[in-house]
Amino acid sequence: MTAQAEHQLIAELSRRVVADVAPEERRAFQAISEAYFKNPEKTLKGDGGDDQLLGWGVAEISLLLTPIILEVVKEVLKDLLTDSLKDSLKKNSATLFEKLHMFIKRLFGSKSSQSDQPPPTQLSLNEGRPLSQEQLKQARHRARESAIQLGVDPDKATLIADSVIVSLQIPVMNVDVHNR
């Protein structure tokens, strides 16, 4: 998966979470996410430097959730993919490359004529199966802990984690994994 496709996936899932837990940030989502992908550390610290682009200063908002949500989603996806690849290697049912290729095709839907299967109805890291309850539980825990580590209060972190889990279970259809 290219960096651009990875950013698109993170942004799409994060956009859903922002709409749910911080709807007041929806209008600025694009600008904040672009700043985040250029320099995640600086954006997470609130030093995005693009106050003119956003149209307001950091002093006007105590804590932007969008960069935190982007980081949380990135970490959850990284963990899910890592766990999936570890499981695949244990089962030795296909090479690592074949597993990654299969995951991407199932997640985003194949654009070739060979694809007789519909795109997945949920994020699928388990050879075409939806995420298990245990995977969802671990992802929720990771999301909540990541949000807390980034300075979010525990109640808001729980809301973010719950929304991330819901977002993971909705199909992602507008991400192009075939970037040039």
C-alpha cells in the first residue's frame, strides 16, 4: 500500500470518528489532516503552523481532537495489520506478500475483472472474515489508551474508541490503493 493510500484510509476512517465525536471540527478536517500527514508530531503538539489555512488560531480551541483521532486510527490500523500478518505467518497458508495483497483487494475491492466477490462489508484482516470480537476488543483498548496518552480525558477517550470500532466495521469504498 502506498503512503498516499495509507493516508486516504486513515483519513476516511478518522473522518467518520470526527463526525461522531467532534462534529464542530468537520469543516476543518481536510486542512488539519493535511497538516497532520505533513508533520504528525508538530500537529499533535498543536504547532501545526497553519492557523491562516484553518482560519482560526490554536488559542481559540483548547484541544483539537482531529489530529489525535488521526493518530489513534493510525495506531489501531497498524496493530490490526501487524496482528493479522503474524497470524497469517503462523498459519503459513500463503506468503506475506500474498496475504497483504489479498487484504488490500478485499478491503478496497478489486478493480480487475477477476473479482467476482463483492467488496467486504466490514474491514477484513482475517482472510475475508470480519474482525473477531477479540480483535475489536483489543482495537478498542488500543484506541482508548492511545487517546489518553495523547491528553484526552478518559470519558472522551472512551467515546473515541467506541467510534473507531464502529468506523472499522463500515465498508471503506473510496480509497484508491492503485495510486501511481
